[in-house]
Amino acid sequence: MFKKLFFILVTIVFLLVLFFVGFSNSYKYSLEAKIKYALGDYKEAIRLASKAFELDPYNKMAFSILAQSKNSIKILDYISDAKDY
């Protein structure tokens, strides 16, 4: 359990260092969108990934997160509709 928690913390610190040091704005938005996606905040992930994709249309990470977030929202809506039915 401790190893898993330690790995997660090291990964987060590593991503934050990369986020502030070495990437263009497009990739900064993409990394932030990826974190929001992992946390389940799909609408914010879509907003950030769209912003990143506008800055750099060749940013594959932004495109991927954008598509995954849209699909996740569709699935959540489908599940919600099924529960209401």
C-alpha cells in the first residue's frame, strides 16, 4: 500500500515539474486535461483539451483526451438515462 501511494506521489511531482519547466502552453493544457480526466472531471478536461488543440492542432495528447472525455460523458449520460428508465 505504501509503495503504491509513494509511486503516485512521485508521479504527480514529476508531472508538475515537467508541467512548469519544459512544455509549450499546448502541452501544459494537455497535461492538466489528462489530470482532470483521471480525476473524473470530464467537462473541465474537454475545456482544457480543446484549448490545447486550438493552440497546436498536431498535439496528439490533446486530441486523445478530448475524444476520451467526450466518450466518457456519453457513457455517463447513457448510464444516467438507464437508471431513470
